[in-house]
Amino acid sequence: MSATAAPPVGRRVVWVLGASPAAVRRLASALATENGIDVLASTGIDGLPPKTAPTVCLLLAPDPLEADLAIRSAHELADAGLRESLAHRGVAFHVIHAADDSQRLSHALRALRLRTASAVAARPWAWSCDKCSDPACEHQLFRRLVRMDDGAAVEPAARG
């Protein structure tokens, strides 16, 4: 798996992938109207930036009700290739199963909300020493400062 860079701060970069060019285009157009979302749409992974990771990657599942067997088989084969390519690049993705465009958009927006909520929850807690009134913490800080005056090597304290 290759390393990928995070999207720009404050922007949500969404990759919309799928075997059906028409469905990919329609969902990408609908998402592009949302504020703060940059959309990259493709039926293959080759057209996507090689060293960047999206905020969320949406993979449109092939339509199992496609009447034309040749088209359905081609879409399923392309879908398998997309999944393999994304896994190889280390890109997590949400699979969007839907019967129509409104369901696709609804499921896509839900995936974005879930991804945004999990990213906020995963942020490390920022410790603010100037507002701390924990005596044990202050004592530990004082001891480290005294050791620094003595010339001892000081390691940053881990607050648990």
C-alpha cells in the first residue's frame, strides 16, 4: 500500500467512482452543488491524483437489475478492478447501493456525514496547561522544570 496525503484543511475532497459513467457523472454533479466539497469523478482510478487521499471515496455499486447481461457483466468486472485498485492504494471507500439518483445522493451525503463525524471524533484532545488547575500536573511540571535547571535531559510528559 502506498502512502497518501490528507486533503486540504477545511475542504472535503470526494472521489466518486463507478463502472457506469452516467451514474458517476450525475452523482458528482449533485455533490458539486454542496458547499465545501471538491468532487473528482471517474470510472477508473488512473485519472485520480496519485498521492492524495480523499476525505471520502464513494464507489457506486453496479446495478444488479441491469437488463443487459453484457453491460452488467462489464460493470461487475470494472467494479472488482476498482475495489482492488483502491485497496492497493490504501484508500478506504463507501459502497453506494441505490435504485435511483435521489437514493444515491442521499446515501452519499450520509457517508460524508459519517466520515466527517468520525474524523472530528478522532482528533486528539488538545491540552491547555494555562487553564489547568490539576495539582498533580502542576507538581509534575515543576519537577521537570527543576530537573532542566540541573541540566538533566527532559522528556515531554504524557498526560493520560
